[in-house]
Amino acid sequence: MDLGSLASGIGALADETRRALYEYVAAQPEPVGREQAAAALGMAQHNVNFHLDRLASEGLLEVEYRRLSGRSGPGAGRPSKLYRRATREFSVSLPPRRYDLVGDILAAAVTRAAEGVPLSEALHDVAREEGRGVGGAAHGVTVDDPLVAVARVLGSQGYEPHVEADAVVLNNCPFDSLAQKHTDLVCGLNRDFVQGVTEGLGCDTVSACLEPEPGRCCVKARTRE
């Protein structure tokens, strides 16, 4: 969760001109040239050029080059710089929420259940596998101190962790509103996911436990007795 990049990208749309250009480009079925955007919105060409490039640098638009005449070879002219809405998704939530993650887990579990696996077993297995994938993909994380390693990876997932004595305490639940409505289901998935993270990191001495406290995530990662 690269909060700085996401916030910068969304913040670029606070400018009225950039927002109007982004909305115009996103609404077009084909990539848009600078001249087309300037004419459509009644803006000065140099102003449009600057703001389109700013939107591209922030990852909100993608750029391609193409000759609009369709001709090639000598005399065909230089390719035009064209813009289209980027495929990258921007979503900022404070405190962090990961409803996309729990949605992926639920969808994969339902798919397995349709193939004959008991739903409760599928939910458990998929959540744990997702966690293992996150832990295994963590780069630059050493496990000399297992609790610190687990905290670092869970921090990248929005848990806002800190280490206390023999446990990683999670100050934020990334699945908060769902956990309030479907506590047993979501908290169970949460525990399985965190356990999977510890396994993916190779932190065999750390276990995920359900220890709900007001205002915190229901899961803690503890050093085993």
C-alpha cells in the first residue's frame, strides 16, 4: 500500500483543470490528442499540454504515440502524443481498509465449495494461502527477529502493527465494517490470513491468535510458548 503515490495521484485531481481533462479523456472511446482536448474544453494548448503530462506522470493517464493520419513513411508527419485513462486503480482509505483482499478470499473459497470442498474448509485454506503468498513475496525482510518481521509485512497490508513484549498488536482491522457485521466469519479469515503470513515468512515460532480488544484488530501474532 504505497500511500504516498496513491495520495499524490488522487491529489492531482484537486486542480479543476486537471480534473476536467481527466474526466474528458476517461469518457472518450479512443485515446485523445492534445489538440482534441484543448478544442473540446476550450483551453489554451500550452495549458492542456502541461496538465495532461502531469496526469500521466502521476499514473492517472497512459501515453501512446501514433500518426493520426494513418499514413507512414516520408511525409507522413510526426506521431501524435495521445492519452487514455490508465488501468491502474487508485483507492485511499484512512484508516486503511482491504475489502478487496477479503473479497478475493471469499470468491476463491466459494469457487472451491462449488467443486465439492466444504465451505468452511475452503475459507480456511484460501485465507491461509493468501497470507503465505504475501509473506513469501516480502522482499528485504529478515527474520532474525520474527515478531519485527511479521509486523513489517502486516504493516504493508494496513494493519498498523506494533510489537509489545511477545506479541504483534494490530491497531487497525483492514476488514472493519465486514468484521462488525459478520464477526465470526471475518475474524476467522483474518486469523488464518495472518497465520499464513507468518508461515510465508518462515517464522515458525509465531502464531496468530484471536484476542479481540475494543478499537483494535481481533488478531494478535504471538510467540509460541
